[in-house]
Amino acid sequence: QRTAQTWTLATQDQLTEVANRQTLLTRLDEEIERATRYGRQLSIAMIDIDHFKRLNDTYGHSAGDLVLHRIAQVIQGSVRRVDIVGRYGGVEFMVILPETDVDAAASITEKIRRLVGREEVQLADGTVVGATLSAGVAGGLGAHLRIDALVRDADAALYSAKSLGRDQVYVFHEVEDDRR
């Protein structure tokens, strides 16, 4: 029992009960290796809670923690068993989507965005709050994937989603070079 407890403490984010950053990056590396070995697609979604600082400032950190936990559970409950959900940092989550191209990943992430947008969390004082998400999706075929580039591209797409008004999913696409 202690070994299981230690394993959970080492691999799981204590607040959200999803994978922690280190576990997430280890699993991403494993999934990239698998996608490369079998020539499969792999996508990731970087998801960030919009205006979370405002929620914390208005209702307090315990309310923020409650919302963060609830959103993590909605994300976890919205994906397939093979998908990996983790807290990447702060109020940012990553979803690893094995054998999934970017279009399918965008559809899954859009579903998550809509579900979280409808979620209401009741705070200790009875106040009901909600949140929206911005997300960036990136992916590709196994042999072309590199962990740092994949995370960078998904993060760039997330930044685009936020820059374009938040509460949306943006898919990273390589800029094609037309010079010949």
C-alpha cells in the first residue's frame, strides 16, 4: 500500500488528480517512440483556463483550486482511455492523443472546450462560477515528431487561440514555403 501511495505521489498532480508534468513528458516521449515505430499519427492539445487570475482574485485561491480540480476531471472524463491527461503547469493542461491526427484532435479538444464552458462549480459560499478554455493542437506522423517541437507548436497554437479572443481551439499548421 505504501508503494502504491508513493507511486501516486510521484506521478500524480495532488490538486487535480491527473498526471503531473514529469509523468506527462515521460509518457509523451514514450508515445512519440511508439508513433515512430509503427508509423502512426500523434497529437497533443495544450489547454489553458481563460482569465483564471481574475477568478482567483475575485473568489480566492481555494475557489480557484476547486475550479482547477473540476476542470481536470471534466477533461479526464472527456477523452478515451488511451489518451493521457496531465497538468503541464499552473492552469495549463496537456492531453496526449495517440493515433490521432490533428483534425480529430481538434474535434476532441473542441468537445472538451464546450463541456467545460457549460460546467458550473458551486463554491463554499454558494456562489456558482464557470470558466472557459483556450487550446492549441499540434501533431503529425511519428517519424517527423520531436518532443520539443511538438510542445512548442501546440503552445504557439494556444497562444494564437488566446490572441484571437480566447474560448477557442486553434490548430498549428506549418507555414508552407512557396519559394522555389
